[in-house]
Amino acid sequence: MIKTWIVALVAAWLPVAVFGQDIEQHLKHVRAVQREGHGHPAAIEAARQLQQLPASQLPRVLVGMDGANPLAVNWLRGIIETIADRAERARQPLPLEELELFLNDTSHHPRARRLAYELIARHDADAEKRLVSGWVDDPSLELRRDAVAWLLGRAAAAREKGDTDEAVRLYKEAFAASRDIDQVQSLAKTLTELGHPVDTAEHLGFLRDWHIIGPFDSTGGKGFAIAYPPETAVNLEQKLPGKTGEVAWMPARTDDGYGVIDLNEVLGKHKGAVAYAFAAFHAEQPQDVELRLGSINANKVWLNGELLTSNEIYHANMFIDQYVGRGRLKAGRNEILVKIAQNEQTEAWAEAWMFQLRVCDAIGTAVRSTPAGDQASVRQDTL
């Protein structure tokens, strides 16, 4: 037994002694890998060296994922799995306590934390029961998704037993925690079936109140590049020359569960046309946000005059979070402007002219405007 312990100790110590500070240098080479082969030769050799590390060094390699680009994260995941697989084949223990400490530190990369959990769960039959329930409010989407799925399982079991009240309670808790669109939609459907409909637009942060103006001319697609007056200043009392005559801002509200504004209903059907949508948004404090747009038409989105996303794509389907613009809210009043351009295709399926937009944080948690940001407070401002 003593001999086995000595062998294990030497096996754990030797690679670290050989590499020493080179571990950080190897991680640096892997983290520097880029697409199209940039940095690959150095990363390949670094990965080969890192794969020889003992399982005790797994947390150290996991830390390498923090701040890494997506490609480097994939490389590091492969390295970590190789280290763990080799240790398991040699019947060497994984550092479960250290991995759990890493997992519980929410400052680490979400995918690294998820991988740490997977390694723990391979050797700890109680890991799911002990850990998953604590991830309902976790900043990692992957871990939060696991927690929502765990709640769904409990709710389904309660429903099967006939305890509808407990099932509804658990479904509501899961809905509040959900951020992935498929889980949100599934939970909304289930709660509606049980007589407890929920407000998906509110939960996801879709803006439902807008002011719309248009159409402006986009014959031949020219309107996408033209900066019509709303792009420099918004005055909701102002009338402007449009494609077919004078146009004015008009209020538009949608009751759609996912915030869809149908411009054909607001402005009428037009081809080769541009419309603008404006919303005031009040924030209590500065905050980084994502403006996530869905539209089947070409589009641009500004926040306080800063262009966040521009996509000259027509009729390529439409889905939630199709385009993501990242910006920063300032404390107080903010202004969101959306440009939606319709082309001149005449097919029936090309008549769609619509958009949806939500304001959220990086994991999809709704960021809501306070009452001071209601449309009643909209005034003339230069974007």
C-alpha cells in the first residue's frame, strides 16, 4: 500500500516538477490560438505538454478558460478531458474538492464551471442532488438550464401525483429562473394549460410601446444607406416628407407574447420602403445591456445615437435574438431607434415587414425601463 502511495505521489509530482512555470506559458500559447491557423503550431505543442499533467492540476487548467476566446476554450476543454480520462484509466482520483470550489466560484468562465461539474458528477453520485438546486439564479446559462430542468422534473412528478398546486408553484419558479427561449416557451405553454398564463414579453424584456414613422423611399434598396431625419434627431411632433407624402410619428403597441410589431398593420403594406421605430428607455443607473432584435427585413439599431448593429439582409427568416447589439445604458433617459427596410420582392412570403426587440443583460435577463421612461416622457432630442 505504501508503495502504491509513493508511485501515485511521484506520478502527481513529476509532470509539475518538469513543467514548473511552463504550465502558465503553455496555457498562454493555447489561449492565443485564433481561427485560420493563427497560433496553431505553438498551441499544438503546448496542448501536448499540458495533456501530460496529473489530475491534481485540473483546476489550474480550468482557470485558463477565464477570458479565453471561444476557440481556445474548445482547445482547453479537450486538454482537460484528456487529463481526466487518463487519470480515470489509471484509477487515479480527481481533485473533487478543488473542482467543487472552482465550480462554486461564479467569477470563472461559465463553460469551465460546467465542465468542472461534469467531472465531479462522473465520480459523485450525489452531485446532482447536492448542487443543481443552487443554480436557479446562477450567472452561467448552462448551469441555470440544469437547475430549470431539475425544477421541471420535480413539477412533473408533483403533477403526476395529482398535486397541482405544488406543480404550479414549481413551474412558476422554473419560469422565473428560465433564460433559454425553448424553456421559456415550454413553461409558458404548460402554465397556460394549467390555468396560470404568464407574460413572456415582460419576462424576456421585449419592448411593446413604440412610436413609428414611415414609409420613406427605399426603391432599389437605396433607403438602407440613406440617413433619413430620424437618424439625426427625433421629434415626435414633427412631420416629414415620406415616400408617398407627408408622414408623422404614431404610437404603436403590441400585445404579442414576444413583442412583435407588424409594420404592415401600423403603416400599411409597402415595398421598397423604410420605417423607423423609436422608444424611450429610463434606467436607474448605468448598465451594460444587449439590444436583441428579430426581423425578417434589413435593419439597424441605435442606442443613444450609437449604431449597435446593422444587417442588410432581406427575408432570411426571423427568430428571437437573431441580431445582438451591445451597448451601455446611461442613468436616466435613453433612446432606442430601429430602422427596418423592406425590399421590392413581390412574392407573398416577402410581404412580411416586422420586428421585435428586447433589452437584456448578457445571459438574457430582462432589463426593464422604469416608469420615468414611459412614452409620455418622450421629447425632442438629438440622437
